[in-house]
Amino acid sequence: MSFPELDRVVPRGSRLLIDTSAMLSHLDGGEKTSPLASHVIDAWVVGGRNPGLVSALTVMECAVRPIARQLTAASARLRDFFVQTANLSVEPVDLTVAMEAAAQRALHQFAPADAIIVATAIVHEAAFLVTGDREWERKLKAASRDLQVVCLPRYV
């Protein structure tokens, strides 16, 4: 599947932070944005067009449902996905990210999870935050001039 408009928005080589909503859309496969999320991850990240990263917080959020439902095999596949997916790194919430997240909360009143996502993108120099959440554009206006939002629902 091809998404030429989306391909024009994000330059080749730009680092991408994939937020939880976009990752869940890719993993679920049944949402309106799933083909777009899968294009970003499979064609861009795995294909080597764009390096991708996720926060360890996103891994946690993606793992809640299979763990709560005691789906051991699904949990193992999810872990394998994050370990084995080429060009996708899972970034920890270390001291640097925690301090940047605190700054984002203090200065821009982000919720804790959002602050960690933004901080991960800033600390690891992502150029784009790929999301399924239309609120990110508004949220990021004041927080970062360098981090741009790719809101997948805009391309459906």
C-alpha cells in the first residue's frame, strides 16, 4: 500500500518517535489508521528509510492488555517484536529523560505519560512524533519547536 502524501511530509532519514497510539494501531491491525501505522513501521523503520524509537513507557502500555488477559504467547511475541524489529530502538526512562519530562510537566502541564513521551523524543533528537492522537499537535505547540507531529488520522 502506498501513502504518497504521508511520504512527502517526512523526509528520508528523519528520526521518528512512535507514540503508543500509533504503535497500538500497528499491532492491532484493525483500526482506520492501522495501514498508515504499519506503513510507517514496516516501510519506513524496518525498511531503513527512517530510524524509529519508542519509549519504554510505550512498551509497557502495549503489554498491559496481553498480560492482563494472561496471554503468555502474545506477551512473548510483543516482547520479541520490540527486541527484534530492525531500526526500532526502545529508549529507557533514564535520569536525563526523567528530568526533561519533569521540565515538560512543569512548563507545559503535560500529563506524566505524555511528558515522558515528549521527553524521550527531545532527548533522543527525534524530528517527528508519529501518533494517532489528534491532541498532540495542540499539546506540542508550546513545548517544542523542533519536534513535528505526524497525526495519522489526517491521512486516512
